[in-house]
Amino acid sequence: MRDEPEVAVLRLGHRPGRDDRMTTHVGLTARALGADRVVLGPEASSPAETVRDITDRFGGPFDVEVTGSPKGVIGDWDGLVVHLTMYGLPIQDVEGDLQGALDGDTAVLFVVGAEKVPFDVYERADYNVAVTNQPHSEVASLAVTLDRVFDGRELDREGADADRTVVPKETGKRVEDTSETE
């Protein structure tokens, strides 16, 4: 991982069939935009495997954890708990605090819900944070928040030990196989 404090994302809740794609995108967004790991509930084994596969192919480091007690992760977290919700404080009002926590070696757990989040999560969170106070995607909230917390530095990250690398092009698509073949 990095020499910096851990940044993890907890997907709280998952409705099989209905949330597979969204939970997968939470994991992929966490991976692509600088988090160290994503923690998913036991119902999310299929999205977990998809995120692991992408990490294997496009590089890490990034961990995917499946837990039987997602709320236990929140209770046991040794660091800041940041719940992303449209009912929270505006990200622009708290991003400096979150950056300062990471600069001060405090681990941060970002919590994104899949369904109605129990009120005790709001109470346990050190910050309830909104990316606008309008309904929209938890994936969008996570992406904007990670970008602001990392101040854009995550956009230059490249996956280590990648089997495939995307080559930026103005037009078209190019993916190079970087795995060693004998």
C-alpha cells in the first residue's frame, strides 16, 4: 500500500440482483481514485470477485474484503468515519478537515449506503458529508469526495503489477498486455 494512512470504503448494504452493478462500481471507483481497499457485505460476493479481477488485470495495490459484519467495521474503525449522504455537511466545507486528518496520519473510512442507512451510522460517523444535498449516485459522491480529499493526486496513479495498461489516445482504444510471456 502507501506510506500514508489507510483510506478504506465500506459499502453498507447490498441487494443481490438489484445492486450488483452499483456495488461493483463503488469498488472500482474506490480502487481507481486512491482508496486502499473496499469492504463489502456477505451478499456482495459477485461484485467482490469482479473488483478483484479488475485489480488483478489492471494493477493495484488494492484489497477487497467481504465481511459478515459491515456495521462492525464502523464500530471497530480506528480513525475517522465519514458517511457520504445527501443529508450531510457540504463536502466543500469539510474537505480541508479530511485532508488534514490524512496528512496527520489518521485513517479514514468512507461509508456509502445501498439502501436506507440506519440512524446509528449517522451518529457514529465523525462526519456526515454531502456532495450536494440532492439525490444522486453514491458512486458520484464517492468519486467527488476522493478527488477532493486527494486534491487530484490520485488521477496520476498507475496500477502496479498490471497485466494490462490502458494507453491514452485522442481517438480510439488501446490496451497493452504487459504480462510476461515466455
